[in-house]
Amino acid sequence: MENSNDIVIDVKGLRKSFGDNHVLEGLDLELHKGENIVVLGKSGTGKSVFIKCLVKLVEPDEGKLEVLSKDVQHLTEEDELNALRRKVGFLFQGGALYDSMTVEENLKFPLKRMPDKPSYGEIDDRVHEALKNVGLEKAIHKMPAELSGGMKKRIALARTLILQPDIVLYDEPTTGLDPATSKEISELIVEMQETYQTSSIIITHDMACARITSNRMKVIRDGVFKYEGSYEELKKSDDKWLMDFFE
């Protein structure tokens, strides 16, 4: 993981303010191919703003921001930006499934919008494979309203992975789930990392999720990444502010 040629996200000095609110004050991060980084931080510290900057859902103020060797700041053509976004899966907090579509239609939707749209047969194959990977083949004809919170997360993950992205950004993937379901989703994230060789950034408050999913952890404090290490390394810290996360 230390080879500079396998860096898929390279962030240096990333800054973002909203008026007088200086949220990000110089973030640095390198994500390597096949690696999961968990980003921790108290509420309102800019974790979600950070990952939205990576795909220009939020416009950064300054800093180096390279994703898959593309300079995100200077992607001016809409088609260039959309091409990059197709390689970066984004799992939103709420799952963001389309309520008026069945599970099958939700999964087919992104495939049908691809510039080089797969054949109908290939689309069907990829939908069934995605549902098999998340253990929900029998839910194919259900509507989102018929799914439990955990099932919705699984379907949202399947839809994120169906485009076979190189990178996945997870925004609080276990929010609102009971501990047992949270554990299942966390283990599924690791399974998908191994199956698809994805690289991921995972925003979470759930320390059980952080322990299961992370290869490395980075913690935002005062607009910068103040701490970095494995789950076990950070857990052993005698810094009172950091220790609060592990209690």
C-alpha cells in the first residue's frame, strides 16, 4: 500500500468555508488502491463536506484534489466530471432509493444511463449478481416501502456497486440501524472490498463499523486530520479528546 503509483485519491491542503464558517482548514489524505479509510470526527466537523468535495458535489475553495489521477478542481466539462463520477460510487446516508421504482428498476436505472449502455441481457445479469452479492435476490420485485432499514441499505449498496466503481464513498452507512444489522452492513462493506477490489472512504460515528471496515483511520479536529492510525493504535491513545470516541 505504500507504492505511490497505487494512490487513487490524493488530497493536499483542502480548504472549504461557508461564509465565516471555516469547515475544512487544510486536509491531507492519500487513499491507496484496495484500502478502506474510516474518517471520524464530531458532528459538524465537515466529514460529509469533505467527501462531497471529492466528486465536486461541493466546490472546494483551494487545495490539491486528485481522484483517479484526475484534477477534480479543473474538470470543467460536464461530461468529464460525469465520467469520473461513474467511477466513484457514493452511498448516501438515507440510501436515496427511488420510491416509485421496484428494487429491480432501481438497480437498472444507473446502468441504462451509461453512455455505453450494456445489453438488456447484461443488465439483467448484473442486477441478479448485485442482489446475490448483498443476499437479497428474493427482493427483486419489492418496492422500497416494503423493505426494512437494513434491506434498503443493502439495495443502496448493490446499486452503488452495480456500475463497478473503482472507489466507493460511504456516508454513515449504518446510521439508524440496530447493532446486529449494523454489523451485517459493516461486514458486507468488507466483503465488497474483497470481491471488487474497491478503495473506500467511510464516514461513520459507529465505532463497531469503524473497527470492522477500516484498514486505516483519520480523525478530523479543528478542520484538519489531527490523528491517524489503525483502530487499535488510536484506541490506545491517552489523548482525552480522542479517547471519548472509544468509550
